[in-house]
Amino acid sequence: MVEVIAWLLWSCIDLVLVLTGKIVVTAASFGQWRGERWRSKESRIDGAAGALCFKRDGQRVFTTTGLLWVGALFYVLLVVILLWYSSQHPSGG
């Protein structure tokens, strides 16, 4: 039972990180780069083994693993910025 709950929790976290990565990649590149399409095997066909991104038809495509890393990096940077901001502006009581 614990394994099922852990698997469900990780699946939710994985989905949030991948979708966040997809939004960040699209927004940061102004639509020039894109994430791998949902349920497609583009990276298996066009990308090298273990690649985080590859080029297809002149467009940079991030694999699901690459999107996971971008999403995780986004949240790590968000936490670092929030911690820095809170240390610069302490709430006085």
C-alpha cells in the first residue's frame, strides 16, 4: 500500500515538474523552443540516447527528462530567490 501511495505521489510531482518545465521553456524562448509532445516518442526517434534536448526541423525540442530538469531548476531558483528576499526584508514585530 505504501508503494502505491509513493508511486502516485511521485507521478503527481513528476507531472507538475514536466508541465512547469514546458511552460518555462516556451516562455523563456518566446516560442522558438518547445517541449516534447505528450505521449510521443520523438526523442527515441530523433534524439541521441539520454539527450535532454535535440533539434528537429530546425527547432530545439526538449525531451521529457529535459523538461523535468528545467521544472526542478525553476522551483529551486524560486526557493533561493524567496529565501534571499526574506533575509533582506525581515518582518519586524
